[in-house]
Amino acid sequence: MGEIKQVDLSNVANNKITYGKNDIVDEFSGLDGNYIDRDILARIWESAVGKFFILNDGFYDNIECDGQSLQIDQYIKKLYFLGFFFWGKNTERIIVEFEDGVKEIISVTFEDWTVASSDDKSIFKEYSDGKYKTLFATTTKGNMIHIVNFHYTRCDLKHIAKVKNIVLPQNMFMHIFAITIEN
């Protein structure tokens, strides 16, 4: 494994699903009134992924994808995404823009937030359009109690050049909580 680095998402995070004990919550909090206790998620997160992925500690904790562009400016061999889809399994295309003008399209597949990818969390569930697995799960509070599954996928880049930007898809049902890069 090469050197890994967690991408700071604080300037593009635009959605809040975690709430602390002093936060005000109502029927519009989180996703359709369903939210996650931030302290519980932080403990599960640390146990499941350690420092490989970082949980954004700003007001917003995840990206509801809307075509955001992440400036990277470094060489990358692999991209790791942690997130889920709200309302069904889906695959989206993410554009990686290189400094030399080349654009590479990668596919990111996540299952719905209520569905685990496999009974065996140590293996990838394979599909023709990509691989992913469920890393951990927790439960929501609020309007309904759901089990929320956090899915992970790895994308190997084919082009070898300095990455300038990563452009996320325009799909408000895709939620990304963390991105880690490897060079």
C-alpha cells in the first residue's frame, strides 16, 4: 500500500445526518427526519475504520452530491469512498481531471443505506459495474428506526499523472462521508 491521505471535505460538505445531544432535531432533521447520534457513530467509526477515513467534524458531516469539485493537486493511484445511496442501490460516474488535460471516469457503486452488501463484511460484493462492501452499520433515531449501512469502494486510476480535480456526480441521493487517496 502506498502513502494514504484523507481528503478534507469540510468546504464541500452540505448535508447533516448526525446530531449531538445538544442539537435541536425535528421531523426535517437528517434524511426524512431520520438522524444518527453523532457520539455513537464516532465510536463505531473509530472501531471500524480507525484513521483510514475521517469523519468530518464541521456542522455538515457528509456530501449530498451536486457536482462538487474537489481540488486535489497530487499524484493518486487509488481513490477510496465511504458513503451510501438514499433510495436504492446505484452507480454513479465520478470524473477525475488530470493536470495534463486527461479526464478519467470512474464508477462508484453503493447500496442503499438500509441494505448491507453481504453477510460477510470482509469480502467485496461484486457487480459488473464495480465492487463495494459494507464496513459498518448503526441505527437511526427520529421518525423511524433504520439500520444505516456505510459502504466502501475502491477505484484504481488507469492514467498516471497529477490529479487536478475530482468532480462528483449530480445525484442528491448519493451521500459521501469520506474520501481517502493513495499514491
